[in-house]
Amino acid sequence: MDETRGRITRDGIRIHEDADFAGMAAAGRIAAEILDAVAPLVVPGATTGEIDAFITAEVERHGVTSATVGYKGYQHASCISVNHVVCHGIPGSKVPGRSNDVLQTQDILNIDVTVIVDGWFGDTSRMYVAGSAKPFAQRLINVTHEALMRGIAAVKPGNTFGDIGHAIQTYVEANRMSVVRDFCGHGLGRVFHSPPNVLHYGRPGTGPVLEEGMFFTIEPMVNLGRPETKVLSDDWTAITRDKSLSAQFEHSVGVTATGCQIFTLSPAGRFHPTQ
């Protein structure tokens, strides 16, 4: 596995070769297929542990590797973040505020999966609803999804990472919600995390300039309340400080000559839970 292909910008960002897009697309597709397959399991009464066990089996069925099992001691094939958990929720652990990991009617949750396929990392997450969401929760999901797509629309050579963050931030705040600042997107490719940090807020024209061949995730976390978060004593689970609901969507993308390629599109059209 050659991690030295392509050049590195002065900001430490790897510029990948044209042939590398196929590897990322293959990895992204399998990650997306796994998240498609899990959708019917997200129902009231299901447990996050059961959902992660299914994801683990799907990773094995596809003959690929989970990037999260063993990562910094983490031992699950997914992160499952319910209601006011912002990210890195541990499957099988108690849902914050409850005595178990059982999903209840109207819960919203983010499921995040990363797989390694022939050395390439496919990283994606999306929202799910157990039953039907309350109107304000559905609006949060819709705003977060649209914020991601507006960020992706800003990806093209010559734009900056600040342009991506600005597109996300202005849309979210116009809808009287907040963008989490404690976590961000990241570069990836033949490594899980690499430069740049992809902030979901910012000023136009700031930050590194986008170039063809850059690979990274865009994964805005949006809160109904304030943006502040805190990490629980397990050192993984991040929640909103004010206990407001949080939502997140994530795609892995590559900058092309004219825009970008989304590597993690849902083959079944299930990326948004209600569209």
C-alpha cells in the first residue's frame, strides 16, 4: 500500500492522482450500502447494540475491514448517536438519560460507518428515525442535510475551505440553529484522518485553496440549541451541553476539475431518512 502517491501542498494536504478516485468510490459505495441495509432495523424497541452487531456482520459479509474496530481502543464497527448525542455514541451503551440502549418512538439517531477497501477509507454517516420524528426534529434533520449539500456545492478548484464552512454556517444560522465547532471534517484516502481540518463555519475566501485531487469529509453537526458540547466520562460520547437535539450527515468527497465527486452516495437513495 503506497501512502506516498501524489504531492503534498504547503498546508499538508495530499493531492491524489486520477486513478485514486476509483478506489475511494469503491470504499465509499460499500460504506453507503451498509448504511442502506441497516435502515429497516432502526425501529422502536431495537437496541443500538443489535444495530452495531448487524453492521459488523455486514462488514464481514462484504469482505472488507472496519476502520473503527481497534482505533484508539474503540471496539465497534459504528458510532450510534441518539437524540442529544452529537457524535461518537458507543453502541450498546446506555442512551444518555436512560437505563438501557433501547430505541424509543420518535428517537433520532446518527449512524457513522467507516470501512477500508483495498487500502482506501470510505467514511459516511446519516440520520435515522425510530418511527416518525417530531416536527422540530424533522426540521433539524432537513436543515442539517441541506447544510451538508450546500457545503458540497461550494467544493470546486479555486474556492477555499472557508467557502465550504461559510455556506454551511450561514444556512444553519439563518434557520436559528447552531453549528458545532468542537468537531470537524477531515482529509482521508489511504489514511483515516489527515489534513485538512474541514470546519463547518468560516469566512469566504479564507483557509487553504481547493485543488483537484483533494479527498476529505464534510460532516456538519447541527444543534437545535447552543453549539457547545461536552464529552462524557467514557472519553468518546459527545453530547450537547444544553441537552438540545443534534443531527449530522457526512459524505466523503474528492475535488474534480469542475467540482467534486461524492464517494458515499446511497445506492438505494436512502441517505435522507424521509426523502
